[in-house]
Amino acid sequence: MQTGGAMPFVTFGTSNVDDEGKADISLSLTNNGVGPAILGPIEIRYRGKPVANPIALLDACCSGGEATALSFATSPSTGVALRPGESLRFLGLPRTPANEATWQAFNKERWKMSVRSCYCSIFNDCWITEGMQGLPRQVKTCPADWSLYREDAGKRLAGTR
């Protein structure tokens, strides 16, 4: 097992302000390690129940079933390679007058989510990170039995779930 010079270290983070100081809630994964990380499955649970995509998450926590009318940013979060020091914002909700109530609710409710992600090194050594924990747990392979979270931009752009 070779890991020393190529060990990724992926962490989950959330913020409510962007780099320019504007109100923008984001959920992200960051590689704080010394080698590239290949992101595997991600699972998001809100109040213990899995959510399948951004619309399901926002509907469950914050939008009263109106998430399809919201403007928000998403990025695929599985099968992506992160360089050391790189972050992937997989969900972003900028604050606007039209989404003020949803934004305020999400700003509070995002702390009630649990996020776990599996990732691997270029040598197929894999780890699971849960929430904002300190250390990932090494595993032989990424789990196949998680309730997967998917970005689903195609469905969202088509107006379907």
C-alpha cells in the first residue's frame, strides 16, 4: 500500500458567505491532503432521512415544496478528481429577495444534515469522511449500499424531479 506522498484528505464544509462577502450558502468538499482524491459516493441525510438531490433537500428542509422555482448552483460530486487544496462546491444558494425565507431556513437547517463521502487515492486506497469530523476512516472499497445524493441538473433544467 502506497500512501505517503499521495494521501488525499477530504473534508465537508458549509458556509453562508462567498469569497466576495456576499450571502451565499454553500456545501462543499475540500481535499486538504497531499495527493489527488477521486470522489466516490456521497450521502446526505436531513433529520436522519436520505435526500436524493438538491431539490429534495431544499424541499425537505426549507422551501415548502417550492424548490423547483429556486435558482441555485450545483455541481456533480461523484467521479470527480480533486487536486490537493481544491474545493468542490456541490450546492450553493445565493441570497436573493425572492428566496429570503428559504435562504434563512436553509441557513439554520444545514446544521441538521449529516453528510458522508467516500473517496479514493490514485492507488485505490479509500476512505470515508462523515460530517466535519477530524479523521477519515479507511475502507477497502467505497460502499455500494448508501442512499446516493445526485446533482440531477438535467432533470432540474427540464422542470422534473
